[in-house]
Amino acid sequence: MYERTSPLPNTISRTMASHIVGYPRMGPKRELKFALESFWDGKSSADDLQKVASDLRSNIWKQMKDAGIKYIPSNTFSYYDQVLDTTAMLGAVPSRYNWKGGEIGFDTYFAMARGNESVPAMEMTKWFDTNYHYIVPELGPDVVFSNASHKAVTEFKEAKALGVDTVPVLVGPVSYLLLSKPAKGVEKNFNLLSLLDKILPIYKQVITELKEAGATWIQLDEATIVKDLESHQLEAFTKAYSGLESACSGVNVLIATYFADITADAFKILTSLPAVTGYTFDLVRGKNSLDLIKSRFPSGKYLFAGVVDGRNIWANDLAESLGILESLQGVVGKDKLVVSTSCSLLHTAVDLVNETKLDNEIKSWLAFAAQKIIEVNALAMALSGKKDEAYFSANAAALASKKSSPRVTNEAVQKAADALKGSTHRRATNVGARLDAQQKKNNLPVLPTTTIGSFPQTIDIRRVRREYKAKKITEEDYVKAMKEEINKVVKLQEELDIDVLVHGEPERNDMVEYFGEQLSGFAFTANGWVQSYGSRCVKPPIIYGDVSRPKSMTVFWSSMAQQMTKRPMKGMLTGPVTILNWSFVRNDQPRFKTCYQIALAIKDEVQDLEKAGIKIIQIDEAALREGLPLRKSEHAFYLDWAVHAFRITNVGVQDSTQIHTHMCYSNFNDIINSIIDMDADVITIENSRSDEKLLSVFREGIKYSAGIGPGVYDIHSPRIPSTEEIAERIKKTAAVLKREILWVNPDCGLKTRKYSEVKPALSNMVTATKKMRTELGNTK
């Protein structure tokens, strides 16, 4: 069996050329999550939080050192995210947080991330095409930058004191600016790259301090260079690294790129940068970069070859990777080739050692972060002539087992998915006629109010779910507890006078995990947690085989909830694209084939909900934009199959059955036509945290005739919005969209909030809505 879940022996020399781009932060059992939430709740001190963080970092560094890794990263640990850390390093704090200068402390740092009672948080969006989020910097010509966080230097010294030489990691200056946005009040077309001259002095200070502390290598992540950049954006890299050249004298500089191929123009710019010693390329998602490397890689530079996948959990094909590395060794030279992960391991689960209940056959196919470290070093050893034959043989046997296992393939599912070809799966009636039919059935007021799905997950509810899974309580006791919670949520919504209700989803720990547990072709972990943002962790399912739905998944709960009220109750489903993008997906067939299989399973559930009398069904596609490839040439193909998969789920329903979808925390403006093409009856979409960026697309003339609910308040912050604030958001929305199609709702689900926050926020939302109905001349 391919299962080396402990480090290689301590006798291994760290002279092997091996490198890790970054590592998971939360800890194997989410230690950082619990420490953060305890600190935010006032139950522990800053010292307590820092102690947990220090212990986690120490363990990570020791693990990599013991495994034989030569280039070990530091400063990849974060209390929230690495872009926010860079904002702190540059002192780029928006004025509303009343920062007075000096070293940025937790109060200011977490206020930017989460908001507080008086000011909202900064915008949060997806990190490239992953489910990880970052806090978007708000910049303008008047920002005064200063070296306001010495975290990178402090953590380097911390590792050094433990006897571990590390490679400090910084977000590169050009990528930082390209990931930013103009602050409120700054012209929308403000050139963010014009700030390069202002931030380079801070980078020089940090690099100088790292050199003085003993750093011999520094890694700057410039992942934006893999995107389709304009010539002036590419030229900014040359300007930036020319400006840093003097500060970088005496230290090796590594530029890390990841997540996609790099264009020929970008490759030329990148490999010509002054002061740069080496480059990291993603050779998993960017295999086409191999041709550029083989034909144009500069002599004398280090190549950090990212052959071990940092974004999925399948065991590496060691023989294939070794072949790639051997071919590259002839290009760059034996002493200049370093084996690396394709990107940070932040996007994978931590360690298979913690998975004591996972099926042994499936477990043999996997490699979490701890195992990927071992894969990296095993490949480096093989390159140096010290190949572990037993390890490579076990790996080959595991790959063969996966390929031949009967549990992977279901011919009936394959045939059903193949039969989808030749149809667009569009509903027969246009959305305007459908909305008329739905209004006759539901009789909703103008500006109907609703929520996105989940309500707070209390300690008691989590305990009941845990006890039921552990078989400590009976199914009867479990259903009783869930029914009581659903009834409480229904009554609360009725008391608040919300128009379209949800059952609150107390039976679900996670919107994707819940469905995956009931679909064939999925496997689940006990501790396979991955950070999404801040303290928010998800446990992605593992799709290892063909997907089908053995039985109904939500009908029981939705029907129960509908019987508790006369108001419409939404059936709540997760869409196929989101299930796909928020899972670890099989790598032996194209992603769209797996997505179509999931779509057929969700279609069966939609039909059963309709038969059970559920009149409104929400099929969340929160991750549709997230999966958009980074290169524009690949957009059309992805959007075609992703939108098609959504339409498959609901093509057969009656005109009077209203189909909702929900999207959040991405930039949707550039895919608005594809969103329209999904042909949902109503879309609820994040709008408030991004400072109403969504509305700009409608101001620019896009016509939208389906129902739409731009979020009126940010649920990822504990801050409670006032009635006046929400009313103003509704007014702004009504100024650009017809009031007849508008819905009022929060940005996202309420699972992460407390009832002490949810009740007043929703009360203010309903009050604001009623106020606006009166102002707009419409009453119930």
C-alpha cells in the first residue's frame, strides 16, 4: 500500500533540492480556528492566541526539517490572510479604522478583516480560482505607506531560534497592487500600479531587515503574472525588481508563480528580471510552461519545478514526475533544479495520519500536505541517485489500484451523462411568463424578503449532530432535536415578518459536505479541514468515482418545515458547479463530465421537492465564478458547461415552480451574461461587502429581467447594520433595477453568526424594506 504517513528518517541530509511554497495554517485539528474564535469572543488573551500560533508554526517547521526539505517557508502563517498581512506590512489602513500609526495590532488588523460595531469590514473576495478568500486592499493616491508590521522578520527569527533556516515569503509588490482596488471616493480608473514607487521603499526595508536577520533566500509570490496582463502591467514587474535590485544584493530572490501556464511574453519579462535568482512554476496546472522552460530558461538561474500538486489530494504519479524532472535537469543543470509543490499546500488537508476511519483503499490513493512534503523529498532524493524503490513501487501500485477499482466506474451514470449531448436543457417558457405564473401562486409583496438558507449553528445543534454520527443518540432523538430547531427558526422568521422562509439547515454542517455524504462516488474525512478565510474552515468531500443519488436528500426536512407555516418555504440545494469546485475532484476524467453527473443527481432531487409541494427551490451556485479559469481563452468553454450543468438541474419543473440561485464573494460583473444565461427565476447575490460593485454593471446598461436580490448587509462581520443603512442600499438598488424584480436579503447564509446578531439585523432588514415599500408607493 502507498502510505508513508510519517516523515522520512532524520538521517536524511537537507542538501537535497526540495522546496515547499507554503503550508496549511489551521493545524491538524483546527487549533488556530478555535484560538481565533476564543479571542474574538473575549474568552482568551492576545498572548493565548499568539502561543497557539507559535506552537503551530514550530511544529510545521520541525516537520519539514525532519522530512528533509531544504527550502522551508516562513511568513506563510497568517491570522486571517496573507494579503491582509501585506496591507499591514505597508501600513495601508483605510482611514475609517482610525489607526494612529506604529505597529499594527490585533484591534486594527481584525477590524479590517471583520469590521466592528462602528465600521464595516474591507471587501473579501476569492483568491484567484480557489475557495480561499482574501481581504481586498483599498488604495488611492493619498495613501501614506509605512513599515507597520514586522511579522515577516519576527517569524524568520522565531524559526532561526529553533534551528530552522527558512525562506521568508512575501506577496510580491506588483501582485499586491493588481489584487487591490481603488478606495471609496477614488476614481474607478485610478492606476493602482502608479503606487509602485510608494510601496517599494517599504519592501526594501523589509528585505534589508530580513538580510540582517540572516535570510539567504527570500520568496516573493507574483502569481498575477499568470493572468492575461496588458503590456504596461507586465512592464511593472521590470520596474519593481529594478527598483529592488540594490536591496536584494547579497540575498537570493525566488519569484513564485502558480495556478496556470505563463504566456511567452510574461515568461520573457519574468526570466529577465534583475536581482532574481530562481523561479517557481506550477507544472500541474501549467504544464504548457514546460515548453517555454525547455527552450528559453535563462542559464545560471534556479528552477523550482512545481510537480507535486498543491491543490488536490491525490497521490503524485512519482514515475511521471521523475521523468519530467530528469528532462528538466538536462536543461537547467543538476545543481540548479529544485523539486517543489505547484503552489502553497494551504489548499489541501493537513495529514492523512488523522484519518483513522477513512476507507483503506481510498486512503492509499491520497496525499495530504504532510504526505506531499514526503513526495517532494522522495523525488529530490531520486534525482540525486538515492531513489527509494519500495516507495516508488508502492506509489505505482496505488495508482494502478485506483485505475482498476470497480468502485470508480458506474456504467449507468456514464451513459446518462453521455446522453445529455445535443440538448441545451432550457425551460420552455421565458422568465417573464414564469414570474407571472409564480406570482399568481405565491402572492408576494413588492420587495419580498428572504434569507439565503442557513441560520446560526448553535453549540447544542452541533452537539446533537456529533452525537448522532457517533451513534450516541437514536435517529428518533436526532429528528426530534432537528424538528425543534427548525420550528424555532420558522417561528422566528414569521415573527420578523419575512416573506419567503428557509428551514435554517440545522442538519447540515456544510453545504457541500451534506450532499456529498448522500451521493455515491464521494468519500469523507474526519479531519480534512481546509481554510476558506479567517477562522472559517471547510472539509471538502473527495470525489473518487461516478456520481449518482441513491435516495432523496432534503425532501424530508423541507416538507417538515413547509408544514409548519403557510408562507412559502424554500427547498435548499447546492448546485453541481459549486459541489464540484468545493470538492477534491477526481483527476482521471475532465471536470465537466463529473459536473454533469452531479447535475443529474441534483435534477432528481429538484423533481422530488416539486412533487412534495415545495414551490420555491434554491440551487446555490456560490462557486460558479470561482471556477473561471485564469486565462481568458479558456473562459468560454468553462462557462458553457458550467451554466449548462445548472440548467440541467431544473429543466423539467413547472412554470409556477420558482428556481432561485445564490452567488457570493467574487467579481461577477465580467460574467453577468453567463449568469443571465443560467435562466434562474431569481438570483440572490453578494453586494454590500463589495460596496455595491455589482450595481455598476446594471448602470452600464445590462438588461436583467429575472428576479434579483443584491445583498443588503454583510454576514461575515458581527456588525449589525442600521435600518437606515439597509434602506439606503435598497434605494440605490431600486434606482438601477426595476422594483418589480427586486428581492431583499443578506449577502449570504447566517450559519457563522450568533442569534444576538441575526435577530436585530433581520429585524432592521424587514423594517427597512417596509419603509421602502411605502416610499416607492407599493404596499403588501
